[in-house]
Amino acid sequence: MIIVLCLLLFPASAQEVALNQLAPPPIDRSQDETQQSLKSALRQLEETYGVRFNYAAKLVTDKYVTPKRVTTQSLDHSLNDLLTPLGLKYEMLSKELIFITKDQNNKLKKLDRQKVNDKQEDTRAKPSGSLSQVSPRPNRFVISAYLEKTITGQVTDVSDNTSLPGVNVLVKGTTIGTVTDIDGNYSLSVPDDVETLLFSSIGYETKEVNIGNQNVVNVALTLSVQELSEVVVIGFGEREKKDLTGSISTVQAEDIEKIALPSPQFALQGKATGVRVVNTSGNPNEAPQIFVRGIGTWNGDAQPLYVIDGQIIEPPRAGNEDVIGGAGLNTPPNLFNLINSNDIESISVLKDASAAAVYGSRAANGVVLITTKKGKTGAPTVEVNTRTGFQSIPTFDMLNTEQFVQLSREMYQNSTNPDVNIEEDLYGRNEPNDAIRLTNFNPQFDPESPYYISDRTTYDWQDELTTKNALDQAYDVKVSGANDRLDYYVSAGLFDQKGVIYNNDIRRYTGAINLNVNVTDWLKTGINFKYTSQSSNLNSTVLQDMADVSPWQPLRDPNNQYGYAPVIDPYRFGDTWQAIKIYGQGSNNNYLALTDINTSVFDINRSLGQFYAQVEPFEGLTLRGSLNLDYTQQDRFGLNVFTKANIFRTTGIDPRLESPSAPNSLADMEHRINNIFNFQSDFTATYKRIFDNKHNVNLTAAVQDQRHRRETVNLSTENLTNLTDDPRLNGYGSDLANNNSFYSWNQRFWFGMVGRLSYNYDSRYYLDVSYRRDASNGFDDDYRWGNFYSASGAWRISSEPFFNVPFVDDLKLRGGWGQAGNDQAAVGAYAFLSRVNGGASSYRWGSGNGNPIGNLSLGATVADFPNPALSWEVATTTYAGFDALLLNNKLNVTFEWYDRITSGILQSVNLPYSVGTNNPLFNIGELRNRGIDLLVGYNDRVGEFSYGISGNISFLHNEVTKLYLGQPLSTEFGRVEEGRSIGHLWGYQLGGIFQSQQEIDQFFSEYEDANVGNTDFVEPGDMYFQDVQGNPTEEEPFYSKTPDGVINSFDQTEIGNTIPGYTYGLNLNVGWKGLDLTVSFYGEGDVEKYNDVRRRFEGMSGAGTNYFASTLNRWTPQNTNTDMPRAVIGDPAGNNRFSTRWVESAAFFRLNNWQLGYTLPASVLDALNNTVKSLRIYVGGQNNLYLYSWSGIDPVNDEFPLPRAINAGLNIRF
């Protein structure tokens, strides 16, 4: 209600403020109420007729008229009545602009104001333009300007002296202004007491010029140095980029708005150095991962901390209780999806500990600061954005039915194992039971079988289950404005995307209100509220599932009995249900049927609210307190209509047995709800002061309290006897025995205190020092508090008197050191305590009832061995770098070197099995990330043509430096070993392919291969592998680095690295008149991945799946010049073992996004009566160019590749 009231009152208050600021000083009126000042009379005419008068102030000073002279008959009569008796005349320059000057032809003697009367009406001056048609337009405010002299001149570019058209020339503090013409010339009439003109143009620095008594003022403008003037959000404040000492990358609103993607984090990709955004998949429901300068831990979450408008966000994280996963949602929901990208003002990434230390115990992996928009000074602005596009994804090239049958036969024919027989093992000819034969064998491949299918149609399941040109739409509207009393920003948005994979849709509604009010000169308050409602369909089917379906298996029932093609025929051979596969061993689920029959949806409703009050008791000191609430409801609903769906599952069971206690049930249903509350309160004190115009001091102190609580309710039933059209309207069964419920909760607390001192002398010498003390209830009382320090400094050497390098405009050296923590490791809220498992059948009470070891009884067990000394993982970062501006600020260079060591990484310590608990965790491990970030950009303007190009590259070296007893680990990131990257791949080195029996005999005479059970089964076309290491020794306890003639698991070695050695970006911006073009590229290099999709579809060792068309190049006696082995059932030579065969370069170079726009010129918009302030149309795309050597369809994710998109949009401002 308060918000609505403020918005309703705003227009009136804005007009009042504007009038107070711009209207002439009040006139000392005469006591004679029959008289009215000329100024007042003219103002009354402005309000009545909607015109504007321009005149010199001295022309109207001390001049009065009788009120009746201000008539309402017509404007020209009123002006003649007022001006002619006073020796003045008017000239109409446009419908709304009228000049008042002296009438040289009617020089009157000075008149006493009492003598000005109606008798003088006959001496009216003739106007140069008729005003008789100007009708009254009440209730419109216009403010007069008082003109006396004319200023002329030319505006040029300081670098090359070219003229600049379209430059705004404005009298400072007024609305009097003009623009330069095509030659850069201007002419402006101004009051005689004007001292300063403002010259401004997009892409150039605004310049103030003191005109004095000059009538000709020529000005040269300098290209805008955005690198210096840009305001960057830092922890607990903001700062101009020129004054930064830490490592911070920032992306502004204009970059975010031009990516035309549902998630703005992709704006960081290729633009923020040292920041790697990993597209986990093309699924719009899943969150990409952001890694800041490498991976900071192998134990738990290596993601950065997210802060939105000062509010710490606890995002859903994989593996914890805030995520409802499964059914197509393999990673946490996308945090950025919960904010309309057009509401974001900037995204800043704090990359080093000296910048991130103010966030203490949760900033070891960096901090992402998101700042949303607020109203800007000026009249209310309404902005409407629309975007429509289409997306599609590539698919795998698979074998057709005939090729598949031929490959399957070949696999069996190539086997020399006497126990393998094509007729028996592939066709199942010796199996008399047809039900078993159809389920466990492939009679479809047998030319003598009635089920033979080699000549059948090939069905493309990928084509059927992917959406070509999936529609993508986004709409939003914003209203914003500000004056000296308040600013406001209100927005609403809709995003609707059809899944490129069938029934994987997402729809999202967003709303935001940001209102800030200056209650008094010393008190400010405001609210910031965001709401998101998102609904998603979750189809768990991925691309390789579709590719895996036998090519002869149809999607739809040829007989149209079910609509979809069943995959089992349960009553084919009797009245008893049997899961008889209709299409043989290679049958697969009918994913289309299961998706349509069953329901799986995931809804998120999230509210972010912030209220603050800010007090400035005296100059320089600001006290601010804020209350923040983040409330999220995750709602997961699933309905399995097994009575309809089970015939479309290869393992479908009799529906009557799905719920034996409810034999009449038609379906089962599960409804799970997470309610997540995140409360945060902050109090901040900031003192800013400049002493002696050179000593800049900024002191910040803050206290922060955060409480996080999660509640989960899980309801399910197996007794649904009546189904409604709307799945969510199904009620729970009346039989309570088949209804289940579950409730759980979890909570975390954090409390922190932070202090920071920032000092700079004359913008030349800088020092930043910070300290944060944090507490977390995740640790024992004695280890709950942690201290995190940082210090950084900078030296603007280019400001020194001795520095005289002509082409260097600005050069700043900087460096720092700092610490930050991580308490998001894979431990529970109270990992320092022992958990007790109740209800376990773990107690034996002696023998009895014929059981020699006793019966098991229910009891409680100790699950964990406690470690009260658990504490944070701590990242310590040292860095150095420089920022440079060269060649008249056209060339900018930023270089940074960093070295981050993460210590105290949690690692389990092995205990004897006799202890009977899980192994305890200790802060033992250590990891090092070091690298270089380089950014180079060039911006220039030639006349109306402007352009900018920038490139960046980041090099990274990741190394594990300490493990418990040096013993290697296996983690979610892969193998972890001292001296190697945590992302390295471990496997065998491929030697080659045997081409003859002689080669086979010679190899096995020299080596023993533990992966080959019987060398007699190895034939030409099989692969051999290298002996590169040996069995462990006393000196080398894990493996020997000396080959020993035996090829076994100890010969597995590093065969790739999943962490890129370097990432890079290239960005181009071009503008000419109303046209603009933005292009952004991103790439990764020196990186490998294990291609498990190719291993699945090129393994050629079993007939139960389809294969890539690339298997047509397999080894045969007629095709020996290939790197693909022969096809053989059972893989007797171990061809498919984890080896370099499956490891490929995952390097790529991708056109992330491009956009070509056109903004209509002002001359066109003038025809719309100034209703439309700007109108821009654009076309663009994402991932339209993708270069890589990867053998699949996407080196990032083959299962759900990134969509290729084309879109178009419209932006209108009123």
C-alpha cells in the first residue's frame, strides 16, 4: 500500500520540485492588488496555452500590467495587450516557442505603471506569425528561459580534429540547449549572465566550458574513458574503476541486455577474465557452473558466493537438501533464472581474496555481486522489450536398420570363443520358448525367423523427440524515474521457452520494485522487492537415450490401438503378464508415450525482499541498516499412471502388482515441497572524507547476521482409483495404509563483523586493508570463529612528475594479499558431531530359533566418528598487476598474475573396520591455482563511425600439493593425486591395432595384459596397450614409474586434463548512425574430456543398442587403415577399457552471441509527437558458429547440447 501511495503521489511532487528548481525568483509584488507583474502574466499564458517564452530578464523586470489584459480569447490578443504598451514585441519561432524582444519601432517613454491602461490598445504590434489558432492547453508546466546573446562555435574530436555532429550543447543548470549540425557547428541564444556551457555526446567525455564574455566558443571533445569513470560494485560499497586495487571483473547492463539469453551469467563468458562459465547442458532448467580462477576445492561446492543488492543468496546446491533433483534435473535450478536479465544493472566478480575477504568464510571461490536497476533522474520513462526466437540442436548420426543388423551379426561372427554362437546367442534358435526368445535374444536378426526385420523401416527417434525451431519468447515492461526526493523502478516480465527436447519446457514470470525515498536531508529509506514464479516440465530423456533405441522400433502403434507403440506384449503367450519385448533384446522404452502419459513438473516461487533505512547525521558519515528475506518454495510433483504406462516400459510389471495392498489403484503420485527461508540483517557505518583536497579516506564497518532454514514435506500415495484431467487435482487415497508422509528440516547460522580502511593520496597512492571475523554453526564452539585479513595497494605511476611517456595516458600498478574461507564443503550442518542412526537392525542377542549367530534386533548405531576440530577451508591469494591507458585513451591493457593456495581441504582418514563408523574428516588437503589474466581493448571513433574491439586470455595451472599420506583419491572431479591437476583423467595408453597374428604373438611374448582373460580370443583388429608403469614398491607405494612387463591397473596414468589450460574471448562493437553491431566469441584450449557417449555408441561389443554411423569405418580385413577396432561380442581384448582411445580434445571456439540493431533517428520519432523517445529493432543469435575437433556434437555436453538460436526483438522507450 505504501508503494502504491508513493507512486500515485510522485507526479505531483515531481512537478513541484521541478518548479521550485527552475522557476524565476519570486517577485516583490506591489500592494496594489489590481496590478500583476509581467513575469506572472507570461507564466499564466504558458500554463494556459502550452507555449514557452524566451526573453532577457531585464526586459520584464519592474513591469506590471492589469490582470484583465491576460485574456482567454486568443494568444495573439493577449500578447498584444501586454507587450505593446511596454515597447515590446514577440516573434513566433514554432508552435510552442515565442521570443520577446524590444520593439525598435515603438520606443515608448518610461511609463508609470498606473498610466498603462486600456486606451493604448490601438497601438498593438503586429506579430510575425499568427497565434490566433493557438488554443488553451491547461495544466501543462513549461519553464521560461531569459535570452540575451548568441553563442556560436564548432565541436571537434581532440584526436584528429574531425567535426562532431549531434553533440548536445546545454546551458548548465537550465533546459536551454541545441545540437551541432552535420559539420559540428552550433548557434545558441543564452541569457547574458550565463557562465557555463555543457558539451556532451555518446562515447565522449562531457565537457564544461566557461564562456565569460566570448561569443564564439570552439570545443574539442575527448573520447570517453569508460575504463576509468565506470563505477564498480565492490563488497559493502562501490568505487570508480580507476580507484580499484583488487581484481574485479564487471559486466554492465548494456552487455547483459544484448545477449538475448534467458540467463545473464553468459554475459560473463568471454568478457570477464579468469571467470569460466561452464554450460552443464542445454537444458534451460539446469544451472551453469561458474569457476573463478580455477577449481578451489575437490570436496563439495567450488562455486562462488552470490550477492544480490547486498543480500547473500543461498542458492540450491547439488547434493544438499535444498535441491529436488532427478527426472531431468541433474544440477541445481538456475539461480540467474530467478532474475529478469533486463533488471540487472551490473555483475561484478570479486576474483582475489583481497577483494573478496570482506565476505569472509564463504568467499574462498570468489564472489559474484549482482546489482539491479533503479530509477534515474528525469521524467518517468516507460520501456517495453519484446523478443522472439527459435532454437534447435544437432543430433547423432546413427545406423539404419539394415546397417545395425549387419553390425550385430558381425560382432557374433568375429568371436573365436567356442562358447559364442551366432545362431544360439544372437538369434536364440535353440530357445524353444518364444517369450524368452523375444525378450533375451534378437530373432529379428535371424533371416529364418518370422520376426526378421532387416527390411523394415528405420525410425529416427531423435527427430521425433527433439523440437525443430523451438519457440523462445520474452516480454517485459519497465517504468522508472527519479527526482531529488525519490527514485523508483518497477518491472514485470514473462519468459516462455519450448524445450528443444520434447516436453522440456519452461515458463517464468518476474516482477520487481525498487523504491528509494529521501525523507529528509539526512534520512533515506527504501524497499527492493523481486518475485519470480517459474514452472518447468521435466523430461528425463536425453539425446543419447533417444539414439539408443533400436532403429526398427516405432514410436506410434501401427495398428493405432494405443496411439503409441508398446514395447512389450504381456499377454502374447497366455493370460499371465510377461514382459515380452516386442522388438527383441534391443527394445527400449517408448519415451514419447511415457512422457505424455505421466507427469513430472518442477515449480519454483521465490521472493527477495529488502527494506533499509539510511541516516547521515553529519557530513561524511552514513549509517545504514537493512532487513532481508529470501523465501523460496520448490514444488515437485510426479504422477505415474502405471496402468497405462507399463506396456511402454521394457521392464513393465503387472499393474496389479505395483501396489499389492491397493489392487484397484490406477496410479501413484508424489508431491514434495521445500520451503527455504533465508533471513539476513545488516548494519553498516561508512565514513568518507577528503582532507586538504588530496587525502581521500573511506572507513567501513559492518555487522551481518544470516539465518538459513529449510523445511521439506514429502507426500505420496499408491492408491489413486480415480484420475482427473488435471493431474494436480488428484486427491490422496482414502486408504491410509497406502499414503506416506515425511517431514524434515535443517538450519544454518552465520554471524560476521567486517572492517575496511581505504585511503588514497591525490588518486596516486592507494591502500586498502580489511578484516572480517566470522562464525558458523557448522563448527564446534572452539573452532566456530575465523579471522580473514586482506591488504592491497596501488600506485598511479603516470601521475608522478618524473613520468613522461607521451603515449601513456594512465598507468597504475597494483598488488595485494588476502584470505577467504569456504564452509560449503560436503559436510552436514553439524559435521563435528556424531550422528546416530535409529531403527537399524544391527543388534544380535545371541543364538535362538535355530539361528546360530542370533536374531537381528532394532537399535541405534553411531554413524560418524566425530572431529570437533573441523574448520573452514582457507584460500590465500597473492596477486600483482597493472592497468594502462594508451594512445589518447584509445588502448586499454589490464594484466594480472595470481597465486591462490587453498589449505585445510576436508579429507577422510581411514579407520579400522572394527571401529564400525564412517571415516572422520580432517582439514588436511592443499590445492594451488596460479595463472595470468590479460585483457586488451581498443576503442575509437571516426566521425559518426565508432568501433571497439577487445580480447582477453586467461592461463591457469591447477595442482594438488598435499593429501593425507600422499594417497590418491577418487572424487566427483576425477582422480586427485599430489603433483597433478584435480581434473586429470586416468587411464591406459593406447598402443595401436594388431594387424596380423604375428604381431599378436610377438606382443604377448613380451607383455602380460591382465585385462585379457584368454589371449587365444585376441585377433587382428583388436587393440593393444602400453606398459608405462609398474607395481608399487617400498620406495613408490602407489605405483612404480618403471615399466615391469605387465599391463595392469598400475599402468593407468594421466591421459588428459579436464581443466582448460587457457580460456579466451573476443568482443567487437561497431556503431554507425543508428546501426549497431555486437559480436562476442569465447573459446577454451588445452583441455581434454572422456567421451563416454562415443564409448557407448562405438563400443561394438553387444547387440542390445544402436551405434554411431562412424562404426561403418570399423576394422575389417578389407579396411585396415582405421583407428577403430573390429566389432566383436564380449570385447575379449579389452578394447573398450578406459584409455586414450576415448579421450579427446574438448577445445572449442564459439560465437557466443551476436546482435545487429537499428535505432530510429529522432527525425522519424518527431512524427510521433515525441511520444516515443527511442525505438530499436534487432536480430541476433547464439552459438551459430561452433568450431571444435571433438567427434561428438558438443564438446561441452553431448547428452543435451547447447541450442543454436536465432531471435529478433524490439525495444521502445516512451
